[in-house]
Amino acid sequence: MDRTFVPMAHNTSPSRRSFINEIAFQMFCRSLPGQQLEQVEAHSIADARRLILGLENADVVIDPKEDEMDDAREQARRLDFYFLQIVAPGRKLEVKPRFAGCGIIDSCEGDVYCDGQLFEIKAGDRNVRSIDLRQLLVYAALNYSEGGRSIDSIGLFNPRIGTHFSSKLDEVCAEISGHPAAELLAEIVQVVSSGDISR
């Protein structure tokens, strides 16, 4: 893992963090057409609330307090800098790239795609876990199955602790399985399509 920023100092409650992280991501996505981050806050809060209610089946998601919005604004600023200044300066980003479902996996969205690179954003107080890489490999396998975008590299960025990781997809697959990406992705597609595993 490499570091781009120092860890954030905000003390957002862990029970509220997924909501605040989602607001930050929605602010980043909505700012890409050229709007200022401040202009997109209300829409981003509404987007995040709809997503969280759907995922957690919560009865109510209370509006963010000002210190929580400061947390979201700082994350959005870091996302903006990392992707527009470091990953893809002058190039077009695709946010929320959609992947068709396959077998037991429904259609889903990644976080950020640009010129053969697929990134996930993880804004917890932890380093990369194997499950994070598995998520990226599943997206890459779904993409492989549908013959979609070219994905040559995968990466993770954590705006909260300021760290990032990226690697060639072939290298990650070889490290995990001893096989090149095409072989491992084909195996993943075969497994999720076979019906031999439970949801």
C-alpha cells in the first residue's frame, strides 16, 4: 500500500460511517460533470439515503450533522484529487461502471473505471483485505464474461486513511492462483454459472 494523504481526523461514529462514506462518493460522482462539490451536496445526501435504506432496510437515516458533512467533503476532495490528478489527469473517468450478472451473481456496479483500470473505494479504518481483491476479481470476471471493457489493472483507494494500491490484473491473478488473468476469470465465471454453490 502506498500513501497519498495523512489519515483523516474526523471522528464519525462507525454506525454512521457507511452513510457518510456514500455521501462522499455521490458528491464525487456528481461533481465530475464540472459542478462544484458544494452544489451537489443535497442531491448526494438523497442518493446516499436511498442506497443505505435499500441495503440495510433501515427505517430512517437521520440527516448528517455538520461535522459529518465535513468528513464527507474531505473524502470527496480526496477522491477528486486522487482520480483526477493522479490516476487519470486529463482523461475521462467512468463512475459506477455497470456489470451484467452471471449465474448466481446479479448485475452490479463497480466504483471507478478509466482506460483499463478498475478501482474500488474502501473508506473504513482498515487496510486492504482479501475480500476487497475478491470483489474486484468478481467484477473483472463479470466483465470478462460479457466481453465488456478492457481491464488490465485493478486498484483500491481509501480516502479516509489516505492509502492506495494498484497492480496489473495478470500479476494479482498469478499471485493468487498461479494462473494468468484469462484463466482465473474464466474459472470464476464457470463457478458462478454452474449453480453448484449456494447464494
